[in-house]
Amino acid sequence: MMTTGITRRGLMFVLSSPSGVGKTTIARRLLAADARISMSVSVTTRPKRPAEIDGRDYHFIDKAAFDRMVTSGELMEHAVVFGHHYGSPRKAIEAALEVGRDILFDIDWQGTQQLAQAAPNDLVRVFLLPPSRDELLARLRRRAQDSDSVVAARMARAFDEASHFDAYDYVLINEDLDRCVAEVTAILHAERAKRARQQGLADFVNRLRGTG
């Protein structure tokens, strides 16, 4: 069987948004629909929640272990969110990119900036916004698991997050979930097809022309 000889390096696909915009739901639907992308499993100092599994949802470690990873350069990005430390292990990410697998990141703008510094050519940045201030507040309240003070803190953080929209390649407004998922999927497919990501393309074209 003849093959093209074209391979593709994987990409790092970042989804960022304020809390309550629907980022987690969109990420889950993207992962369920596309076997070629997988979630980056972060390390965190945050306590494990009852439904979470160590190694699947996060790698749960203590602050001393986290600091060692930072010092030794084992994290491609790291940040503090609501008092807890989060980071993306470098080795697993680089191994996936080398074999053409795409990695999905659920990180904030600070982590995204660090990824841009570490591997700018591999990065695709998508920022999600709510359709309105009132809708964001309503979504946060519908969670029914946070106190009023926590909701107020998340709203304040949302306004700060939104101010960094211009650090992203794409900005989408999640007014309709199905449409937003379709738009995110279209971005992923288009980025995969970019000429710069196709390894061996020049040789393939030369063979088509009869010059290779």
C-alpha cells in the first residue's frame, strides 16, 4: 500500500475562559468526538475531590514536590489559581507532540503565555467569553455549590481574565453551546491542516511532479 510519507507534528490546543463560560463542557465534547486529541493532565497542589482519580484528572502532589518540578524545569507552564498551584509536565507533552498527538489544555492566560514562550510554533490559543455579564452571573449561581462570596470572587476574576483576550489567536462567544463546540472543532481541524505542520509535504509534492 502506497503512503504519502506526510506526517504531522502534534499541536497544543489551549482553551481558556472565565469560570462559568462552559469551557469544561466544550472540552469534554471535543475529547469525546476526536480520538486524536487528549487532555493534558496537570500536576496540582489542590486537594483531590471525591470523584477525581489521581493520574486521570490531575496528578496530586504536595507543595515541596511541585517546587522541585519547577526548579528542575519539568513543567512547561505553571500558575497559582485560587491559592493552589497547577502545572503542565513537559516530558509527556513533548512525547505526544513528537508522534503527532494533539494535547488539549485547560489553563488560564498566565499559563498560556508560558506555553507561548516555550513552544510558540506548536500552540493554538482559543479564548471563550460569555454572551453577557448577567448570563455569566446566572451560570455561576446555577452551579449551586459556591457561596455568594466565592461567586463574587469568580466574577471579579472573570473580568480580569477577559481583559487578556488579545493574547489569544481566536476569541469565541459561547452563546449557543452546540455552535460554540462546532466553531472550536473547526479551528482545530483548520490548524491541523496548516502547511507548516505537515512534515514531508515538500517531498510528496516533488514526487507528484515527478522530480522527487
